[in-house]
Amino acid sequence: MKEEIDQFERNKVWNLVPKPSDASIVGTKWVFKNKLNEFGQVVRNKARLVAQGYSHQEGIDYDETFVHVARFEFIRILLAFVAHKGFRLFQMDVKSVFLKGYISEEVYVK
């Protein structure tokens, strides 16, 4: 949990403010997961703070949503190209990349 909070602080994505009386506030909850190795042994405990966005209504609380997701066809083409050219391919996981997005609205969470 500390690692997740540290990501928020490092990226300066929030400010602590008093609760506005007229604002819609998004709830949050902690989600915990055990990462296992190939033998089924726990090697790491992960915690993520997630928004409880299910209570919001389109057009009132938000207008649109968008998530960057690679299509399966693109991944197959990329792998075929890499194999054909004999390139080496590496995987990279970027933690907290979602914190780099910009929004024009004010969002209040608790």
C-alpha cells in the first residue's frame, strides 16, 4: 500500500482538500493480490487503490472513457515481424503510466 501511495506522491497527482458540498465524490477501495512463482509460492504481495466508478452515470459524472489496449492482431503481426527479421524483443511493464494522463475536470475521491 505504501508503494502505491508513494507513486501518487511522486507523480504529484492529487491534492488533499476539504470535501466540497456540491461535488460528486468517487469512492475507492484497496484490492490485494498475491503474485506467485512457477511453483505456486507467494513471491510478492501487491496492493492497488481502485476507483469505485460503478456508481456514476454517463452524461452526468463523465462523458467518455478510453483505455489504451493493444489489439491481438497487432501483437501477432509484431511477433511475426520480429521473428522474420531476427530481432530480439523485450517486454516492459510501466507502473503507474495511467498517472501521466491529463484530464480537464476536477475529480474528487475519498
